Amino acid sequence: MFNLLSKIEAAVPTPDRTGRPGQPGQLPVLTVALAGNPNSGKTTLFNLLTGGHQRVGNYGGVTVEIKEGRLRHAGRRIRVIDLPGTYSLAAFSQEEIVARDFILHQRPDVIVNVVDGTNLERNLYLTAQLRELGVPLVVALNMADEIRKKGQTVDRRALGRYLSAPVVPTVGTRNKGIKRLMEHILQTAAPPPAPPTITQIEPSSPPAAIHYGPEIEGELERITQCVEEQTAAAAASQAAGGPLPFLAETSPWWLALKLLENDRDVLEALSGHAAAGALLEQVESSRRRLAALYGEDPEILIAERRYGYVRGICQEVVRQTAEARMDMTVRIDRVLTNRLLGLPIFALLMYGTFWLVFAAGAIPLGWLESALGFITAKIDLLWPAGRAVWLHSLLADGVLSGVGNVVVFLPNLLFLFAAITLLEDTGYMARAAFLMDRLMKWMGLHGKSFIPMLTGFGCTVPAILATRVLDSRRDRLTTMLVLPLVSCSARLPIYALIIPAFFAPEHHATVMYAIYLIGILLAVVVARILRSTVFQGRPAPFVMELPPYRIPTSRAVLLHTWQRCRMYLRKAGTIILALSIVMWFLTHFPTLTPAQQEYYPPVERQQAQAAHSYAGRIGRALEPVFRPLGFDWKINTALLGAFAAKEVFVAQMAIVYAVQDDSLPAVSTAPAAPAEGRISMDPLRRHLQAEYTPLIGFCVMLFCLIATPCMATVAVTRREGGWRWALLQFWGLTAAAYLLTAAVYQVGSLLQIGTS
Amino acid sequence: MAESMSLDELSPGHRARIVGIRGNSPFKKRLLEMGLVKGETIVKIKLAPLADPAEYLIKGYHVSLRRQEARDILLEPLG
């Protein structure tokens, strides 16, 4: 190995594969991709290899994440990619397409296939496919310690011979085998694999010894030949549309195999190519022949044979040497998914999570709020009086209160993310989906949608991030789109302001309960509508692995929690900062001229300023639009603020009615100030009682429940799902809110319910 | 006499051998890739508290399948 390395070091530096020029005297950056089944311990190995030096990026505009980390080993710079966990490379799910595309198009120097040794057969199915791709492969036989516990041994030398790849036993959770894995990665990478070019096409031999039987192999050969002929034809006549897709990356044999398997992605890439006609004709006739012969589609036959090959390997390399100990997971599940105990325990765990997030999280939240108040007060105090008043106001009322009020929720989210990470990393999340699937199916959703829904009662933003646990994009988008209907905690201050103003104390709880219930029912209805219109079609089969329970390492939990929090903070620092400034501008400009200020008595000055501002003008301009709902310009202005963050509605109403606590300096008319504290609620409620009817009060709550998810929600939906869906969510929900609220107001007015 | 039945009819705690999967190719392939291969032995572990889905053991790992999917998986009972 030393010789090989020094030989490369002596070589002239060349640009690396990623296109960045290598620095003089340095070896090019080595790209290593980790591939493997979900729950194979891939991410643990990734964390071990890269430490904390990693970043999460979305790949190619789709929602699937690819994590990337960097390290140095033996003087080489190495870039490690954590591909999404997949069971196959069949281009069936988003994850599979991303993983396969990365392997094919980015051409990593080495693929490390992380294999769960306790579940060798299913894991090797993916390995077989990686072998077929003909990529440089190192197999990490992970969970080597648990294989022993199952009373088994795996002959890794024999396994390595069958797979023609080095097999390194590892225990990710105990940091074992990583050094050897690294050595094998460097060894495998040492001879740079020359991508097969059109001139050096190998004869049609499969790269691994998977025997598909003479019939299938005969057809494969025919298609391969056709591929080669078409390639030669394309090379001869320049006009024929260039080389066939995928051939720059892999062999004609692989292309033939994928065509025979009716691979959607490969077919799509081929469509429109000059050679497609002749090639597809051959593929069609081969598929027909095999289907007639076996009474089964070729892709099914191929998958079966591939499993047959894998099963053969397992029979050779796995030995049961001792009696397996009673499976811990089965014992735990006797309680946790018990027919009687399962649901109560689930409810208790969820209650515990929520207690942690909202009750325990409230304590550090208080600290942060005080800190924020302290900073604001300090700025008020130290700001030279009368100098650059607008800048002071922008800092205090725009930036600090806007961004600050998002950042103060960080402790709650920290607890929430930690809880979700724990539930995921232990394996309980799959059980939660198992328990709740029947209920979620009724909404046209998947058991795994339950966790985001529940999170949504806290805050919609982390809930949308939590939809990442869903595999199918349709499930994910449906869940994302209905999530704002689950009434988040930021809407609570609105209900808390309005309900006591209009309803008798004995009805408070009922009204509150009704609002939440309306939200849930609407979520069900909307999900079902979406499922039967935009996202119709047979739902993806609910085939979900229930992985063994594992004790996560504290390091992994901390790391995953931190990664999620960092994303939230980044959002607060960018989009929320920008929108806070916009909202501040709208509510503070244009200012009244000194003459106008003189004209209004001091108590009316603030309302006059609010009416005079852009937000106030927009509110007034919207009056004709919102009249059918019973809203006046003041409510409209506050609704505009509610788009920044739902709780801003209350603060905005307070500004409009100028019920500011007199002891505070006039400049801190913080639009996003917490509902308690600065604003005393009772005078505001008296104003509301005087001006509006209980019916209007109810309509405001209804509208706030359904309409216009807050800007953070829109931003995160755009990030996770794309503009199209963010806009559908925004306008769809707003339209629904408008129609429903108008209907309630009109019917209510007609029947004179709550009109006095 | 081996009588054919579908996976949703299997009672919890019992085992059977898979003899085939009905349905279109993508669906079948998905199940195949998760290890539900012809000739494989499958054990029904338990039903979820709300009677659907159910937990199965196949190829040494646990998997959850809805009744709807289980209906398309054909079995031959084992003694």
C-alpha cells in the first residue's frame, strides 16, 4: 500500500473528480459514498468517520437529504457522502433515485456498502445491485457484535470472495473496525478506476457471478449486443444523437439489465434518443418472450433470481454456532406494541414528550425572554435620545422582536428535536407508526404521518421538518399541506384574547376545544380531498421495517439534535430577519408629520399612526374584501401581522387600539411583543367587546385557525416541498378560510346567532 | 392437502410459506425487494391494537404490512 500511495503522490497533480483543482503537491480529494439499507448503522459510521465536520444539503432540488463530511486520513483529503438509506437501487422511491444518480453521475472513488450483519440476506440484495453497477466496493459488515449475540458467525473471507470486494467487520456504536475500514477504502481507491469508454467496451459479462439462468441471460446478451451495435452506429454517424445514456458511467450489460427490468428512470433517459427505437423493440420482444415463458414479468424474475443468489451466499457464509438468545426486541415489543398496553403507553410517551417540550421548555424560554427584554431595555437606555430614531425602532421593534421571538423558542425545539431523535434512534418511531397506522389510513395517510401531526400542535415549522420521516413524496406533501390546520401554540394567544372577551366563563373551554376540533376535522377533510385529487392513485404499499431496538449513543443524539437546531437558527437568521424588517417597515411607515401628530390628542396618536402606515392602508384597502367576513380595517391590519407570526395578531390589535402600557417608552410598540407583559389585555378586550359581536370574534378565530400559515411555515414548506406546494398551501388554505368564515358569518348574521 | 390462503387470513403466531404475490409489477417488486420472495417462510407475529396493520417475521427481520397488502400475498400453510 505504501508503494502505491507514494507512486500517486509523485504523480503530477490533476484536478479531482469534483472539478476543483487539487493544490500542488496534494493528492486529489477522495470521494467515498456510504450506501446501505435503512437501520444498517450507516449514519453512525458516517458520524464516526467525519466527526462533527458535516453539513446537510438537499440534493438536486428534491427533498431527500445527502449529508457530506470531510476528513483527512494518511495525508489524504477525503470527502464522505452519506447516501439515503435504501433497500434497493430500483429507482422506485426518491431515495433510491438520489442514491443511484449520485453513484452513477458523481462517480465516487469508493462505495462503502454498510451491511447489517444480523440481517445479512436482505442487506446483501442491495450489495448485489451495487456489484452489478461495477463500482469500486468495500463492504462494512456492521453490528459484528450483534451477530455473535444471535449465535451466528459470518465467514467474511468467503463473503468477500463471493462479492469480490473486501469485507471489514465493524461495530459502529463502539468505534470498532473503523481504522481497517479506512485502510481498505484507500486500497480500493488506489488504482483510479478508469470509467469505461466507448472504445474499450468489455464483452458482455456480468460483473458479479449472479446467475439469472440461460433464458434471461440469453435475452440480456441480445439486448447488450443491440446496445453495442447502436453505440457503434452512433459513433459512425455523427448525427445519431451521441452516445447512449449511462454508457459513460457503466457497462452496456447494466443498461441491458435495467432495460429488461423496465426501469422507469433509464427508459426516461433513453426516450428521444436516436437509437431508442431499435433498442426498445429488442427489449420489448425479449420481455414478451420471457413473460410468455415464465408467466411473470422479467423484473419480478430478475428480483427473485437476485435474491436466490443472495440466499445462496448466505447459506455458504452464515453459520449458526450457538443457540440464539431470546430476542430483546421481541420481549420489549410484547409490552410496547401489546394489544391492550400499546396505545396507552404510546399516549403516555407522547404526553411526556409534550410535557418536556412545553412545560420543561418554558423554563429556559423564560430566561431567553428576559435576556431579550434586557437587551431591548439596554438599547432603549443607551440609545442617544432623539438620534436616528428610525434605526432604534428598526433594531428594537423589527429585528430584536421579530428574530428574538423566534429564537426564544429554541429551548422548546431543542427538547422537541431531542425527543424526536431519541424516538427515532431507539427504533420506537416505527412502532408509533405501527400503532397509529389504522387511524392515519382513514385520512389517506401513512402511520408515520402521525408524528408530524402531533408536533404540529406545538409549532408547524418543526412539524414540517418532521415529515422527513415519510418515504413517499405524496404522503409527505399531503401531510405538509394539511399541517397548518393543526392548531399550533402560537395561535393560543389569539384564542386567549378573544374567548374571554366574548364568551361566558363556563363556555371558555368548550369554545377552545371546538376550535381545535374544527382544525383536526378540516385536516382530515383536506387530506382526503388532496388524496382523491392532486395526489390520487394507489397509496405506496405500507411495507415498513420494525428495526431492532437499539440504545443510541449520546453523541449521536446530541449531534442529530444540534443539526436540526442549527437549521432552525439559520432560518431565523435569514428569512425571518428579512420578513421582520418588511413587517416593521409596513407598520411604521409612512410616519405622521409633526403637524399631523399635533392634531391628534396623545391617546389617539398611536391609532392614527397605525391607520396612516402602509399596513393600515392595506387593511383599509382590504375592507371590501373582508366585509363579508365581518372584519374591519383594524382586524385586517392585525391579520397582516399574523402572517409574520400568528401571535403578532394580538400585539397588532393592541397597537391599533393604543392600549400600550404607559410606563413604557413610546418607541417600543413592538409588533411581536409577547402577548403578556407589555400589553395589558383587559382594556383591549373591552375595546373588542365594544366594537365587535361574539360572532365576529368567533370568525376571527376561525380565520386565524385556517388561513395563511405564518411566513415561517410558508418558507419551510417552500424549502422542503418547493414553491408550487408552498403557494398551494398558502392560497388554498386562505381561500378555504375565506369561504368558510364568510359562510359562518353570513349564516350567523342571518340567524342572529351571537350578533349582540 | 395444502390449501392456498392469503396472508391476511393467517392467524397470529402461525407460519406459512409464500407461494406467490398478486398485483401489478411495481407493487410486487417492492414486496420482493423487502424479502417477501416465493418459497420464503413468513410468521405472523401480532396484529396492531387497532387490528391493522400486522407485524410479520421474514428473513430474520420484522416488518409491518397492512391487511390490504397482505391480501395479495398467497400462502401455503405449514404443518
